[in-house]
Amino acid sequence: MSVMLDINEAAEWAKDFIKKDVTSTNISYLIQYGKIKKHNSNGKTLVNLDELKAYYKEYFKNLKDTYESNFGKDINWALSFSSIKEKETTKHVHRLHPYKGKFIPQLVEYFLDSHTDNFKKEVYFRAGDIVLDLFAGSGTTLVQASELGIHSIGLDISYFNCLISEVKMQEYNLKALNETCQEISGIIQMEHKRSGISAFEKELDEILYNVNREYFPSDYKYNLTRGLIKEEEIISKAVKKANSEYGKLLKKHNSPMKGSITGSDFLDTWFAIPVIHQALLAKEFLEKIDSEKNRKLITVMLSRSIRSCRVTPHYQLELLDNPVYGPYYCFKHKKICRPILSMVKMFSKYAQDTISRLAEFSAVKRNTRFAVIDRDSRELNIFEEIKKRDQEFYTLLTKQRIKGIFSSPPYVGQLDYHAQHEYAYELFGLARRDDQEIGKSSHGKGVGARQDYVDGISNVLINCKQFLADDFHIFIVANDQYGLYPQIAERSGLRIIKEFKRPVLNRASRDRNPYSESIFHMVN
């Protein structure tokens, strides 16, 4: 006789079966989209255990077949970290600020910690060693090294990347920091009240509530997935009505949302006027903070806050296509949504989240030295730069040198790292070195761009190799779709002794195509 489970029981069973967090919502999704059948008993939704088990077995078999077909049978499934919950991959300071293209902390920990297994047959780093990240990004390597008692150095051409890394690693007086954040929240709230945007938002939300109730009732998603309704027709009517009411509201409150305020085309385009005014007042207060350490941290808090206030649809947060100042149909939430018109909630939320995450990290990190350097790593004298900053760390460096490298360089033609945080560079007037980025997306992926990439990464490795210990280990994480890293290694005077392949299953983007990374292990 088949075993029947309710939604919650099915989630608990699945959690144990696939060794991954599964919620009742996940099970409901499988039912809603026809992955498993819905059974009823006295008005209660049930699922068949055999059907649920068959679904998961088939899903993971297809997943494995797809990846092995694309990337080879030597792919290391243990390095997918698929059973790790999101709250672990984004633990403590790892989610202090959004950052595209970062690796998860568990990948760093795998190679830096003292365990061995069938793939990692020796220990490469030990507590007290020094690890170098050539492209530090948001500081994942540095943070994990600190947890393991390993000293660290992070290099990056982007000042804002270095700022994110540095503020994660510092120690703070959290009580004093909280008081400062409360002052800034008060300033933002005062401007929120003065501008009248609060009343405007309240009326707008009421309008959208009524429109959504009329056009997108509770059974809308269910009927949509079964093709029982004409989505485009409903969307057109709902958007038209919402924007008609929105236009009347703008006239009533005399509240323009767009204008030339800052002198920056980017800021004036991608942020509503109320948000800009609040951000400028917060920035003015920021400049008066005596503590450089606190000033830098709050800069990152404010950056995270304004990033969430860009006038872009919820379903396109990473893609700045066309600004949307009024109501729009949200393909993520399946209803009419609106842009964020105030920083009040965002800054308060992120300030408290940041303080909480810093406290969590402080409890697990160890007493290690670190340095974050915003310079071009093709030319930098690492030892001399640290000598200027930290004499004790410099002494340690000259005594034992750097044990090795763990880093993920930019990919060919994938991202422009300064443009990723354009809002921060523009608001805070930060110095930029866009022209020194390696692998910029604006340079394309052609033959010339690939050769420039090989030259750039090779020159970084050649320069930094001189600061390493004789028995160094270098680990480079890359999606090497053009097969450039054997050439890079040879040009740098290095040998690739092993390539660890990992399937990347927990991706932040909406792209669900099979994707893998290689971790190239290089030595002299």
C-alpha cells in the first residue's frame, strides 16, 4: 500500500532523502507545476511517497547525466556543495554587500583547511600560514582564512571591492556603531517625512492592492500555469489601470520622481528623487564621522541600501535595462509592483543586519593579520606595501613568505567590475581604474581579447610568484571555456598538476544552463 504524506511530512522526508533544505513551499511548487500528482483526503492535500521518491531520483539522474555529458565523468560532485543551505553559503559577513561572481566560502574552506579525502589527498595550508588572493573581490578568501587561523592578503584593482573586503575583516565597537546608524536612520526618516513621500507611498500601495485584487486573484498563478487565462491581455489591462491612477496621484501630490539632482546621469536615471535626497543627506553626515573604520563600514551599508532602491523591476535587479518609476507587471511576483521610493526601510534593515553579521563573524574568526591593497597586482611590490602599513605583518612575511594563492580571476568578457558598483562610485565619488581591469566585458571575447587576458593573468602570476615560499601551492578557480589556463601556466613558469572540476548548482542568476568551474592546482 502506498504511503501518503501531507505537505509538511513530504518536505521533512525530502530533506532527509536529498540531504538539502526542503520546505513545504518547495513541495507545493512540485504539485503546482505538475512535477508530482496532487492527492486529496478529506480536503487535505497529500502526495504519494513513491511518486515523490521517483521524481527526485529522476531529477538527480538527469542532472548528473547532463553535467557529465557536458563536462566529463571526472567532475567532482562533492565540490558542488549542493547539500549546503543558503544561510551557510551566505553566513555572517559573506552577505554584507551583494557581489556578482564570487565563490562560496565552502569552496575556499575545502582547499585551505586541514582535511583530506579521495580528491584532496594532502594538506596545502595550515594555521599560521599566509594565503594571497590576487583578485580579492568581496573578500571571501580572506574571511575564510581568518576562520581557519590563516593570515591573508587581498589585492584588487577596484577600490570598492577592497572596501567591501576591508570592512568585513575589521573589529568594531558595535554599540557605538549602532548609535551612529540610529542617527543616520533619523536623518533619513526626517527627510522622508519632510518630502511627503510617505503619504504618496501609502496611497500608491492602496491603489496597487486594489488593482492586484481585481486582476490577479489567489487562483491567478494556478490558472496561468495551466493555460486557462490570457496573461498578456490581463497584464495590459492591469498596467494601464495602475498607471492611470499613478498619474493622478503624481498630480495630486506634485511629486516628480525623476530630475537632474546630482549632476550624475547614472544616479539621476536609476534613483527616484526622494531616494537621492535621502542618500545625499546620509552622505553629508557620513563625511563628519571621525572614525575612518566606521566611515568605511557605513559607506558600504549605504551602498547596499541605495543599490536596493534602484528603479528597476524586481525580476531584473542585476540588469539595468530601462528605469521604471511607476507601477509595472512583475514577472517574479506575478502582480503589479512598484519601485522603491525611499531608503528608510532599507537602511534600517541593512544596518541592523550588518551589525548582527559582524558580531557573528567576530565570534568565529581567529587572531590573524590581514591586508587589503587596491593596486594593480601586475606591478605591486607586496612586501614593500605591507611594510608601510603593518610592520608586524611585514616581519612575518619576510620570515616565512606567502604559502600560496587561492583566487578566482575575472573571466574573459564576463563582467566590468567597476560598473557592477556604479551607484557607489558615483554617489561617493570614488576613484576608478576601469582601464586596468583584466577581461572586461566591454573588450569582448574575441581572439584579441583572449590574448590580452592570457597576458594579463600571466603577468599577475609572474609578479606575485616572487613573494611566495619555495613550496607554494596556487589554486585558480575559473570557468575556462576557451582553454586558456594551460597557456597561462606555461607562460608564468608554472605547472598544472591537477584540475578539480566542480558543477555549479546553486547559482544566483536566473540562467539555469549547466555550468561548471575548474580549480587549477599549480606549482613550480
